[in-house]
Amino acid sequence: MQPNSSRRRFLAVGSAATVFASLHGAIAQADEPVSAALADLERAKANVETVGKIHNAAEEAIYEARAPGFVEFEGEQIRHLAHLDAVFKSGFTPRKAVLSLIRNMRANLQPRLSPVQKAARDAARAESYRNARAELERFVAAEAEARAQSGFDEAEAKWNEAVSRENEAVDAIFACKPRSTVGALALLRFVAENMSDYDMGSEAPAAILRAVSVLAA
């Protein structure tokens, strides 16, 4: 039995229509600024993830090199040389200041010391300061070496650049004017899914209005 020629023509027309529709959709997608902006954002996010791994590894190397990162001096945990120097140079609280602040709490006042006792106290304090400073200097040197070996400065610059590029890509999406129903729906979906993650102010409502204007046309 011969195949139905009408059915063959119908199938041929249907296949051609499907191919045309797919091709038309692909062209429309390529010509849609929202689609292009979304693709750009995905590339920016992928770059942030790649650069972020390198940055995190360099940061971890510095943290480990500097650990524990602080010294104890006169009851304080001190992490920076300038802070240590300031604490040491501030000296002890003057007796008159203590008297003016805590007049009725004589038990808290430091006892009067003889010149010999005072000299011994000051010498011990100076020795404690020198030890603390030497330890902090060791931390600083270890951090500098780890920073250089890990390439942290370059990694951080690339990280900041990647994050900035991602933010620009997000801004571009919110600023997009869709040209098709597909683009309008994509923009509305993006706004709905990401509005709480980005502080867009008036840009989100404006993006919604642009999308709605296309759908209502």
C-alpha cells in the first residue's frame, strides 16, 4: 500500500515549521539584550568563583603564617606594632588620676614604690615589651613572606576586579530594556529571584515596569 502523500506533505510542512520556529527562537534569543546580559552575568560569576578559590588559598596561607597573630602585654591581646608601642609609651596610670577617679577605693591604688623597686618594675616592663615586640615582628615578617609567596596582592586585585565586574553585570540586567516576551519574562524572573540579594533601590521597580510594558504591548 502506498503511503499517504497528503500525510507526507503534512509531516514535511510540520518539520519545516518546527525548524523555523526553533531558528526564529534562537535568533530572537540572540537579539534579546536581557538574554545577553544574563549570559554575561553567568560568565562573571564563574570568574568570581575561579578567582575566589585562588584568593582564599592565599588568604589562608597568610593567616596560618601569622598564627596566633597576637601577643599578650599588660592584660591586652595586641596584634599590631603601633598598638604595642602606644600601650608601652602610655606607662602606668598616674597616682593622681587614680585618686581623682576612685577616691574611696584605696585598695585599688598601686602601692608607693621605693626608687629601687620602681627601677626594677620599669626594667621588667621594658623587658616584657621587648619580648612582645620581637614576637610581633616575627609575625609581621612571616606574614610578609607568606603574602609574597602566595601572590596574595595580585590575587586580591583580581578578586576585587572580578567582584566589581559581577556587580556591573547585575546592574546591566536591571537596566535592560527587553525586546521580546521571552526577555520580559526573563527579566521579571531575575528581579523576583535576586531583588533581596542586591540593594537596587528604585532600579528594581523600573526594571519591572519595562518588562510589563513589553508584555502589555
